[in-house]
Amino acid sequence: MHGHWVHSHEEDTGDAIVLRRATHPFPPSRGRTSFELHPDGSYVEMSPGPVDAPEASTGSWSLEGDRLVMGADGDGSGHVWNVVDIADDRLVVRD
Amino acid sequence: MWKGLLIDAKIDFALATKDPSGKPTTGITRTETKVTAFGPDDEVKSERTGGVDPWPTDRYLNMWVCQLTGGLLGYAQFPGGPAATDGVVILYTAFGTRGVTQAPFNKGRTATHEVGHYLGLRHIWGDRNDCSGDDFVSDTPKAKGANMGKPKFPSITCKNGPSGDMFMNYMDYVDDDAMVMFTEGQVARMNATLAGPRKTLAGL
């Protein structure tokens, strides 16, 4: 599961969120969220900042059953994702 | 749905006709560089890092058009930031409406969005993805996050039904042909910027 996952929002369907590895040939976008899940349980998330340049935030992640729990450091909002499908190059989650 | 809120900002920019030394200009300069793609780190804004320095930012809105890394379409700087990096940066395939522009970002809306930031506007979702964000404009509804592509109406988040997110606003993240409006509140905020921190630009 670890590695650098980038939101491929063009592939989203309904409430399913599709992520691809950073090496995927993504088209241009106003902004793209990604997270790098490290084996030691930390993560770095890049998301569009207030003037569109990406900004980094950090936190800790864990897999609890089918749930990917990302707890942000500081006052960040974090996420809990339900993992729907995972393959080498594609991760599908729901909010 | 938001017909009563949509308003013409009546803010016009024109290509510069005089350069900083007073000589006639087309308002466009071209700079050769060895940098194949610039990051979102202001490197395009300085000759030292392969870009080109801005013209005086109290008199000119500087727009740098270049290749950007990571598929980024553009980025801006809010009013009140450093003069050396003031202005907007736009991916060359998303600038204007002709030539090498590529759909779905070929209607010039990246410039509209970035100049919105330059004039003090925040993203429509207030830059937090949990309904607690604020864009400091009262006539735009709360939204949970950015909308992408060409969303289906309505996109309801943050209990903002029945109209949902105002995803057709220039300050969301939708495709160029899906964004059509600023609100009265946003125009008031831009005018406040032009009467305040960017007042030297108004009426030039």
C-alpha cells in the first residue's frame, strides 16, 4: 500500500475516488492531491494551497481492516477512507 | 439558480504600451531559458533562476507563461506579498484561447482564476476539505472541497442544498467551459483590493 498515490480525479465515478502511482501520465489540472505513504507509518500529503501551488502536510497512517486512516499532524483535518480496491498501480477508496 | 448574484466585475486589464523605462512595448517579452519546466516555487520570476524579473509590480500585473512541472495549470500570489514575486504564473497550454492551448483549459479561465487570487479572492471551498473553510465572501455557499471537470448539478456538500456548491464559479477547480461567474461579494472583495493594497494599479 505504501508509496506515492495521486488522485486521478478524471477517473472518479460516483463516490469512488481513484488514485494512481505518481508515474502515471496525468493530464494538466488546476490542482491534484497526492499522498506518499511511508513504510514507517508517516505520510506526506500534497494538496493545492490557497493560491494553487501545492502545499505539504504530514501525519500518520494505518490500515484498519478495509479502512485507511490518515491522521493529520497539527490542526489538519485528516481522512478516513474505505478501501474499495487495490492493485499495483491503482487504489480506489470511498470517503 | 444564482442569477441575482452573478455580476460583471467591470475590471479590465490591458497590455502595457510603455515599458518601465517609458519606451513603447507590445506588453509581451520573450525569454529563452534552459529550464525545461518550472516548479511552483517562483523560479520563473527571476533571471537568476532561469526566468525573468517582473516589471515594477505597483504599475504592472506580471503574467509569466511557461511550462510547469506536475501538470499544474497555474499559481498566483495574494495582495501584500513580496514585490519580487508578485503576479501570476500560467501553463503555456492553458493561456489564452488560441495556438497551443489544449481543452479543457482553452478558454483563458486559468488567467481569470489566478487574477482572482491576485485580487484577493480565495477558493470557493475556503481551502479546508471539511466544511470549516471560509472564502470571506458571504454570498458563496460553503463547500467541502474543489469540484473538478464538468460536475453534474447539484453537487451537494456541507448541507448546502438545494443548490449545492457554486462549482460554476471562477474560483472553483472545474474545466474552463464549466466556470462562468463571480458573485457580487467576490467583486466587492476585488474592488476592495484595488482600493487598498493594489490601489496603485487602478486607473493606470
